[in-house]
Amino acid sequence: MNTKGAAAWMRCTENWIHKLVYAGRLKAYVYDENGVLVEREPHTPRQGQGLYFYEKDLKAYKGRHKGRPEGSKDKKPRGVKTSPIEP
């Protein structure tokens, strides 16, 4: 699948996919001069070149990285009362 499909599958932006690939945290593949799909080397900027992904690589990344829990990180749990003055 291409970058747009990978971003939709992982529920993130295409820009985030590119950052993961550049950092070497997600495998991406490109077509070489002979039309053969080869793995892209991390830390190599290749602007304008189409990236392609195997679903198994996306699943492997998503399995290792669950991401931040949903919801506000500053929100207090319900039912917890705090008094302004402690005894």
C-alpha cells in the first residue's frame, strides 16, 4: 500500500509516516531504476519518491507501539475529590 493508505490504516498523518520512515522505525519500499521494489534506506531524504509498505511491517510497528492513551493527560479521574486545605 502507498503512504496515504498506510496513514489511513494506522490512523495518523502522511507526514508522521514519513517521519517514522526517515527515523528508521518503519520499513518502506521504493521502486529502483529497474522497476524492482527494494527497501528504502533510513535517514536518506528522497523527496518526491513514492513510498510503499507491506501490511506485515505496519502490523509489526503498530504492535510494538501502542501510542499515547486516548483522552486528556491532565484530566483528573471522576469521583476523586480533593480538598484545597489538607489537615
